[in-house]
Amino acid sequence: MRVLLASSGSGSRGGGEIFLDYLGRGLAARGHEVITWMPGHARMDELAARCASFGRVVRSPYRNTYDYHGRSLTASLNRRASRDAAREWMALRPDVVHLNKQNLEDGLDLVRALGASDVGRVCTIHLTQTAVYLGAKAAALRDWLARRSLARFPGVLVAVQPAREASLKSFLPPGARTATIFNGAPPLRAASRDEVRARVRAEHGIGANDLLVLGVGRLVAQKNPRRFVEIARAVRGRFPGARFLWVGDGDLAGEWRAWVAQAGLEGAVQCVGWRPDVAPFLLAADLLLHVAEFEGLPLALVEAMAAGIPCAVTRGLVSEVPPLEGHVLPADDVDALCAALADPAALSAIAAGARELADTRFSIDAMAAGYENLYRDACGSRHPSL
């Protein structure tokens, strides 16, 4: 099957776009021809390089929703962009086009283009929080536009975990076709794990036996980096030698430095900025601490689980992703978290269970197989031989 993965073009560094790299790898491994289509904007260069490892990458002059001053109010009215995208896609002669969107209002012009295309059609939406929920400007109008566009979409709308599908269903009129397919990440089984761990720790002045807690994500409000610093302060009170690294950058970089200084954690808490490969940091860490305000299914979490790193997450995320129950630690309860950190056997058991869960439910092959089934359903009547 020739699968065209189309990116709405939000950027190379978020998990919602790195998802395309992992999905493409999984589909290619299952014998499909994969073409990735994405905007020509420089912010997509890193993702384009990653996707070139498994198939052809096509760059387009398409502009992402958030490159317009009017956001979705402008993009949704741009019928020329829809026609151009549909024409580019059909020239590649795919059996199915799979559009990847970050949120409800992102890429509505591409949703229109996909609706007009005579192929199998699938669309993944990673975050389903409404503009009203997010407190956006002109929120009611933006939600109305997104609802109208998605309600007209004739294909399958995919969420990345059950709570996101439930909110998607509640956002749309009855009868919308939805599904849940969990995100997946490749296993991390480095033969030189001890060597990588020692190197990363030495580079950042962290002792071999120091407790190292890792945060991964953009420095933006959604990821709640201030809460990370607050928990670091509390954990540091119980484990004076504990160290904390945040991998990522963003609009809150200046505030981050202020929070760390106010907490008296200079030297104990560091932000190393964006790194294209987070694997060495995972291999060096003793715990991933993920405290985002809201999520789809964060790839950083899945990657850490696949690497055998124990993870601490919020109760909200556990309630939204039931398989996580019993396989993660509580980020909301610092006392319980510290008790687990003081128990090596408990940490090892959590890590082992998390790795097994990642290998079965959150693997790139499981993710690719789920989408493969949707693709066959979406275009089977049109291409019965697929």
C-alpha cells in the first residue's frame, strides 16, 4: 500500500510531529511504501531529515494555521490552499492519505483538501481540548469553525488515547467516525548503556550514584515546567544529592531561570535546551518526571518506558490512559513518590512493567498495525486487492 503521511507543519520538535517519524518507520517495516508530505518551512527540516530514512519526503509551500495572523479564522477560508494540497497529494497517487493534526483547529484547510480527495482518508488529532478550554481569542468562533470542518470530514478521526476520543466525540455531532490508536515508540536497547550513562552524567557534573530526574518537553505552559521545579525542590529536600535535567526549550526559558533561582536550586536543576536525540539522557536518568497540564499520549513518556526508565506522571494522565495504572509513579503525591525513590526494588518493578507495556501496547509495530487496519477499511472498497 502507498501511504501518504501529511503533516500540518507545526514544527519538528513536538511529539505530535515526531509521531510521523515513528509511524512511518513502523509502516515501512510492515512492507508499505511511505511518502511524507510537509511544509517547506525551515522549522520542518529536522523532521524531514528523520522521515527521509524510511521513504520519500515531499516539501510544499503550504503555510501552517499558526503562520496566519488570523489563525484558523484565515486558514479555514483558504480554499486555494486546500485545492493546491489536494492536487499535490493526488499527483503522488497514494492509496491512502493520513493527515496529522496537532489540535482541533490546526490544518482545517487540509481537512477540506482530504475530504475532496478520492482516496482512503484518515486524520489523527493529538490534542482535543477546545479553544474555549484553552482561553484562546475568539474561542467560540474558532471552535465553531473546527466543529463544522471536522463534522464534514468523510474519513476516520483518530485520537491517541481514550479520553481524547471521548472529548472528540462530545465535540462533534453524533455519527462522527472516531477511533483510538495509542502512540508508539521504538525500543531503546543500547549495548553501551553504562558508557552512555557515564558520559552524559560527566558532561553535566552529575555523580555516578546521584539520583537523576529528567523532564522532556517544550518550555511552554502546557508542559508545566514550573511544577517540575516545585517537585524538584521537594524531592531535593529528601534526597540532597538529587539532580534534575530538563531537555527542551521554548517561550518560558526566561521564567524557568527565575523559578530555579527562587527555589534556590541553581546547580541542582539544569535546562540543557533542545536536543534532537533524547535517548542518551533517558539512558542516564533514574526517573522521568512528566507533569504536563494536559496531553494526548506523550512520546517522551512512551520513549522512557521503552527504555526501561521508571516514570512519574499526574493522576489525570493515568485516568485518561488506563493501561498506565500500576506501571507509573504518582507525580502529584511527593511523599509517595519519594517513598518509591527510596525503594530500589519497587523502582525496578515499575520499570520492568513499564517496559513490557511499551513493548506490547505502545510499540511502533502495534501503532502501525492499528493504522494499517484503518487504512484497509478506509480504502478497501475502492481498492479491494489491498
